[in-house]
Amino acid sequence: MTDLSGRRAVVTGGASGIGEACARAFAAAGARVVIADLNGEVAERVAAELGGEAWQVDLADTAALADLELEADILVNNAGIQHVRPIEEFEPERFSLILRLMLESPFLLIRAALPGMYARGFGRVINISSVHGIRASPFKSAYVSAKHGLEGLSKVTALEGGPHGVTSNCINPGYVRTPLVEKQVADQARVHGIPESEVLPKVMLTESSIKRLVEPAEVASLALWLAGPDAGMVTGASYTMDGGWSAR
């Protein structure tokens, strides 16, 4: 059983979905968890349940993160949004927002956390990527671009951090049962011209050999292992949890 006693874990988007599941798993393993989320009220509630801390933060405001100093033994870059549009209809400001939130802010958080990790000789950077970090789908130009960029950032972090006891890895799930995925159903139905009831079987699960959504707790179980001592030689990797999607 992974023991994270004495470790401080910062989880972005930690108030719901994958982030909340990771925070709960880390707290159960003994870590002091910081719930970083735009929704301060929910972050406070989750943090109180876990005996942790809440950090209300707009990670899309990258200018405010430029001089940040972040104390974290474990950093989970999870916060994200989705927007489904054909490229010719994709609003430029929304494209920029998604890249700020899902690529620039992870860079800035890693940058802020590495000095402390290096000083302690230990660090775990866990980037919640996606099967879209290694595959593409239509109508998701910003999300796919951000996740592909996150994969590269994670590998560079692994190469620079290795001599200092810091690992960096990506987790690449398929569609996970989260509010982010649930909000996509109407948009997917619109761009594909199908009823919402057909989005799961005809869009989201067509490439997977296992025909169900990933559960947040499944992603958290992998994150917990990556955060622990047994994963000390695992770095620069991307772990698919996509029901076979990327095997094609």
C-alpha cells in the first residue's frame, strides 16, 4: 500500500472529477492535499473533508502565476476544459484560453515547484493528459494541441528533473465519467448531427475495445502509484488507460 505520509500534494482541478479522485486517494495514503480550483466554495468543502487546504485560483490567469513559489512534493496538473467546434468556427480567444489553462499553467506550476523539489531531492509531477495527447479527433483542435504540448512538457521535465530525484509522467485516459465529459454530449451531438443518446456509442466509445467510460477512481489509482516510492524509476512515460483506443 502506497504511503505518502509527510508529502504535500497539490492537485489542480481538485474539487471535482479526476482531480477530486486523486486528492482523495492521496489523502487516504497520508498526504497533505491542496485542492486548487476555480470554484473556491467546493474546494473548501473537499479540503475540509480531507483535512487539507483549499487554493482558489484562476489558472488561466497566467500572468498571476509568473512569480509563484509552490511548495509541493507531488504536483498533479489536471485542470482543464473542453470546447467542440470545427476549426473554421473555433473562436480564437477560446483557443488561447484552453492553451493557457492546459499547457502554459502546467509549465508555470512545474516551474514554481521544481526548486523546492530539487532542494529536497524528491518530486513527482503527474500530468493528467488524455488519449488525445497521442491521438487526434475532429472538432477538438485546442484540446488536442494542448494535450500534445503537455506530453512534450512532461518529457522535458523528466529529463531535467531526473538527476534531482524528480519524475514526470502523463496519464492518458479515454473518456472519463466526469462533468467535463458530460458537458460535451450536446456539443458532440450538434457537430456530428446525431441525437445526444447516440453520442456515447457512435462517437465517444467507437475506438475503444472496452465499451464503457473510465472511472475517476481508476485514474486516481494510477496517479497514486506514480506518486509513491515504487515508481522512482518511472519517468518520461505516458500511461494509456483508454480501453484499447490507442492500440489501433
